[in-house]
Amino acid sequence: MLGALKDNIRNWFLPLARNIPLSPNTLTLIGLAVSVIAAIEFARGFLILGAFTILLSGIFDVFDGAVARANGLCTAFGAVLDSVCDRYADALIYVGIIYGLISGSIVQVDFLSIPMWLWTVIAIIGSYLVSYTRSRAEAAGAREMDVGIAERPERLIVLVAGALTGMLGLAIIIIVVLTHITVIQRLLHAKRALA
């Protein structure tokens, strides 16, 4: 849903991106390292610091593509590396949250008699299935699979908003719902595209 906005932001930063002396792949790896820090902050129960660290990671995620476009460095491997690092970053952040919940660093509130750490596991599953559904459908020949209401930017915005407002549990529940709706949207789109 916000994919077009992310591309527009990258285009705005193209003039600045031409002057960044780091390769796109280096920026991708730095973004992953920043996500590791975000995971550690969540594990320690520092939700606001974790949220701001996710935002910092997002800046690197924007600049890696902008630098690649600005300097003619777009490669198939760079796209694969970016996608793999995004999956690692997502998982690490959620694992940090799970650790914080189980250790008591983050106050855990059950929802529907299910502990929040388990909701977070379901959020990880949903997040991965959003990406997997797209990749698998595109491998089968479907086009324009970037459909759905909860791509990665939307999920991170919900997570950051939840952490900043002290409503992390609600944010995780929203991510669970939205990711699984997105999977269904993508499956239906793939069914039409591959029929």
C-alpha cells in the first residue's frame, strides 16, 4: 500500500544519494545491523528507543535503493540481498519483542486468553507469508503482486506507533489481522492472474 510512497521518497533523495560514498549493499547491511539494535532495545523493554531504532533502520532501507538508482548500481543480487535482510530484520525485531515479553521487560497482556508472545509469533508467520505469497506467485508467473493492505512499511509503521504509544500489544494484534488479510488478498490476486 505504501510501496509507491516509498519509491517517491527514494526519488526525492536521489540528488543526496548520488553523494553517499557507500554501496547500496553496504547500506542494506547497515540497516540490518540497526535492526539488531532495535531487537536488543525491545528485548530490554525500551519500547521508545526500539521504535526510533526501527525508524533509523528504515532510513537505510530507503537510501539503499536510492543510492542504487542514483548511481546505476541496481542489480538482481542487490534486490535479493535487500529482501533477505528485510526478512532477517523483521524476525529479529519480533524475537526481541518476544524475549522482552517472556522475560518481563515488556508488560504482557493476554488477548483472547492467548499470551502476547504467541500473538507475536503469529505476527511473524503472517509477515513471512505476505512476502512468501508474493514471491511464490511471481515465480509461477503472476504479475503485480504488490497488492494488499500490510506490506512491510505498513507493518513497521503500526509496530512503531504501538511502541511509541505504549500500545505494543494492540499493534501486534493489528499486524496479525492485517498480514493474514494481505495473504488472502494476494492469494486471490494470484488465482485471478494465474487462471
